[in-house]
Amino acid sequence: MSRKKKGLSENQLLKIGSIFTNERKKYEKKYGETSYRKFSDIVGVSHSTIQTIEAGKLEPSLSVINAYRKQFGGTISYWLGENTCKELKNEEM
């Protein structure tokens, strides 16, 4: 878990938080409502970290992003809110 870096604005953190929230909600829509604790077991990230990221109060560390990528796919740029496309197209590689 990393602390908020001076380079990220509150809006950027909120945008990242909404991406993480949306992925959790997609999971719940597919598999049923899940507590943060159960979801944290599935992803492999503590429930408090998930809640803090979703609230826009914490920048996700690379290990957290990779845990989400392993479970849900997507690029690092996607998880940091820098790219709206979850996966790169072949010509962008």
C-alpha cells in the first residue's frame, strides 16, 4: 500500500477510485453481492486498502494494481485512469 503522492490531485484519486469501484460492482453483478472482506480474499488485497482506494484517498501501489489485473485484466494505464480502454489493441503494442 502506498501513501498519496503529491503529484496526484484529488480528482485523479477519485477517478482511480471509481475505476476500482466499477470493477467490484461488475463482479457483484455477475456473482452476487459480496462483502469487502470476501472480495478482498478474491483479489488478494486487504479490505481496508480496497475501501480507501475506492474512496479516492489512496493511490494504489503497483502490487495492488497487479492483483486487480490478474483478476480482472486491463493495463496499468487503465487502472490509473490514464486510458479508458481496458486492453491495448494489437497496433498499440
